[in-house]
Amino acid sequence: MSFDEHLHAHWRVWRHARHAELTHPYGWSAPIAQHWLPDGSVDVTLPDLPGLWSALNGEVTHTPDTVALSANGPLDAATAQPLTVQGAAITRPTVIESGRYLMSGHPEAQLILSGEREVETIVRRTPSGGNIYAVRVRDPRSAATAETLPITSYEYDTAWRTPAHFEPHAATEVVRETLAEGVIDIVRSIGTLSFTLGEGLAPHQLVVFGTPDRAFTHFRDATSGAETHGNGRMIELDIADVAEPADIIVDWNYAYSMPCSLTPYVSCPVPIAENTLDVAVTAGERLR
């Protein structure tokens, strides 16, 4: 096997796993609703969900209909199927912890269902610095299939393996807008990535984000909004130590779309202005 064949084979394995992730019954094509709760919300009813919902002190609490009905009388949402956690019915006010849904990768993920639908909570920030919460609902019957998945990929091309230089800087918080009105995303900028692309190999630079164990960037390019999703794409960077300068290879064939390419019921961050490339990166995931 030649080195090019080796690269193609690894990419095909990655594409297979990525396709399985995108068509998972409770994956990012399955959300059907995302209900926002401002901090301080108490006993709110939500469409197509049972019981009452509160968002206080960093937590979202669900009060089941069996309790809510006895205290408040009939509810419009009472026709929705009661929530269960790990198969056990919720019978008293219960905190629905954020980040523990089936696809989160959390080591102690909890399957919270209303009938077939998975229910999860998320915590985000507002421009004023406060918390805002959401209750997201995923329905496996809405998940994309191989035929309906709205994204595909350019063919693998070794020409899109680009030498680049990573230069670290002190971690700095960057506030990004999101596609959800009144919701922001805070990420850590950890360095810059310099490389050349396009005709004449013009120099380019992207801001790199991450943690001590992960480095990535989020970019728009000349394909965004036409051949690829308008909110740009992400790419993971193979940097062994983000505290040290490094010369790496960026394989743009692994650029991937964000969940907003599959559903409106998310709060994807918007790429910062500095991370816009004036060339067309015709590699990685694209619109079907």
C-alpha cells in the first residue's frame, strides 16, 4: 500500500464513522425543538413536553404532571408522555442535568425520555454575563437517513494536505455570537495557525481555539453558503503540545460541518471575522 492509499483508507474509515454519527437515531439530525428558559424561570409549561419547568441556580428542574396537576390544575402540556430517567418514571421535582444526554460522550450519560423522544438540557451565556437554559427534544423518527442527510463530502484529495505553523499565545477568552438570538459562546483562543493556500500560495492565518488536550479552528471560506454550510466548518488540529510552537500538516479533507447544518434547534457559534479565508477550500464536508 502506498502512502496515498494509506491516507485514503484512513479517511474512508473516518467518513464511515462520521456518517454513522450523523444518522444516529438520537444524533444531531434528530432535534425537533429547543425551548429557551431565562434564568429565574419558575414552573413554565413547554410545548409538547409534560409537567412544569424551572431554571434556577444553574440547574433545570422538571416537575412531573402528577405533582403539577395536583398543585395547579389541568395543564395544556399534560398530554405529552411523562419523563423517565434510565427507564424509571420521574415522580417528584427532578434536576435534569446538562451535558448528560445519550450522544454527549459523558461517562455517566442518562437517557431521559418522553415516549421515544430524548429530552436534554443545556446551559449557555447571555451577552450580559448571565445564564440562559434550554430544553432540547430529539425524536428518532426525525433523524436523517443516508438518503435524506443534507451533507456529503468532497472526494479525498492529498493536495489539500497543507504544511502549517502553529504559534501559541497565552489563552484568552473569546466571546462569539451564536445562531440563537441573545445567546453567546465563550471559547479559549490559544494561538494562531499560519499557512499558504490558493493560486500563488497566498499566506493565510487562522485563530486556533482549544484546551490543553485539544486544538481546533472554526473557519469560513469562499465555499461557505454555496457549496458548504454558511456557518463555516471546523477542523481538528494535531498539535502534541499547545504550549509550544509546532510545524504540522493540516488535512482539510477532515473539515466537518457543525450541527446547524442538520437542524435549527442548536446554538452553534458564528466564526469570528478573523477566521474568514478568501479562497475556496474544496475539501471536507459539503452540502449535498
